[in-house]
Amino acid sequence: MRWTPVQTVLWIIVVGSLGLSLAGCARKPAAALADMTDQQLFQRGLQAMEKKRWPEAREAFRYLTRMFLQSPYREKAYLYIADTYFREGVEGLPMAVSAYQEFLRLYPNSVDAPYAMFQVGMSYFLQAEKPQRTQENTRKAVEAFQQLLERYPTGEWAEKAKQYLRLAQQRLAEHEFIIGKYYYKKKNYEAALNRFQTMFAQFPPELCNPEAYLLTYRILQKMGRYEESLQYLRQVVQLFPGTAWSREATTLLNSAGSNVRP
């Protein structure tokens, strides 16, 4: 079917009118925000957060930060922008990191700085892969929690940071153990030993997998370093009492006598 010139013109007018109508609708939220005071914008953002309307909350808070440079609500608005990303879930965590860091850049001495620093660490921590995978985000979480503890060694967020720092370190230690055990199974004992000893040096001993101590003992046995190998059995007994690992280490120590032979 071919259109006449008149029909074509009418179609262009209809489509153009529809486009203008949609554009007008798209501008309505911004126009509504423009009529609000900073306090109203702040309340609008809070109400949207309560309803878990994260983009809507961010829009209100962002408008406040741009248009009311001297507002007493501006500091909290920046913080809540970061919170909306964090609460959106895993997809929002990378943006949460950037938003919390922006808040800390603008308000380094804020009373909320410890919280924002903790949230940076948590944003990385929640993005971490399983121990078998690369642990870049876990390492960043460790760094963030350590920075918080260096600057604010006491307080609510410091205590929480200590808990998650320990969990993050345990994940890193387990990552090293998995790689070391892989080398051990491949009979690459030198590489396995390097992994295990690096793990022992970097992390609290109780966070290291007890099997790593027993495998280190066996590697040193194979290398003929008998006396040195005994210390790893003693550590298992001391660090993990009452466990199957401890009982195995005790049996090996009892059978060793003064010298251990393969």
C-alpha cells in the first residue's frame, strides 16, 4: 500500500506529537525535583529508599548534591547514594565502591567515615570469588579493612572490620592451600612447599588449613629435612586440639622418636 503525500504528512505529525509527549513525561521527574527544597529532596530520597526504589532515591539525592552546594543534607545525600548501590545487590557493588570512595574524598573527617570505609571493604568482600578462583576482590577487601583499622582502631565499625578481615584472610589462606595441594598432587613438591610456607608467613596460623601442615611435614620428609618437618606436626597438635588432624600428627610424633625417617 502506498501512502499519499497527505497521509505521509499526517503520520509525521502524529509520530512527532507522540515523541514530544514521551519526552515531556521523561522530563516530569526532573521538573518536579526542581520545585523542591533541599529538605524535600532529602525526604523524597529517604522515602524512595524505604520502598527500595534505588534509582529514584539516587535521582533525588544527586539532584540535591548538584543544586544545593551549601545544604546541611548534602553530606548524607552523598553517603546515601552509595548505600543505594550497595543495597541493590551484587550488580551495584562496583558502583558502591566508587560512591563510598567519592564520599570519603569529599568528607574525609566525617563522623560517617568509619562506616564508609567499612562499606568499601564489604563491597569488595561480597564480590569475592570462591577460594578456587582469583582472589583480587578479597585482597582489596583485606586492604580496605586494614586501612579502616589503622585510622580508626576502635569503635563499632572497627570491631566489624576485624571480623570480616579475619574471614577474608581465611579465604586467601584457603586459596593458597588449594594451589599448594594441587602442586603436591602433581608431585611438584618444591612449588607446593613454597605455597604452604608463603601461607604460613602471611596469615595467622589458626586460619591456615591444618592439612597444609601435614602436607608440609610429608614434603620435608621427602626432601630429607627430618628434624625440620617435626615442627609442623607440633603446630597441628597445638593449633587444632581434639581434631582428626591433631590425632594424626600425635601418632606421627609418637612413632617418630628422636628422628623421623620416611
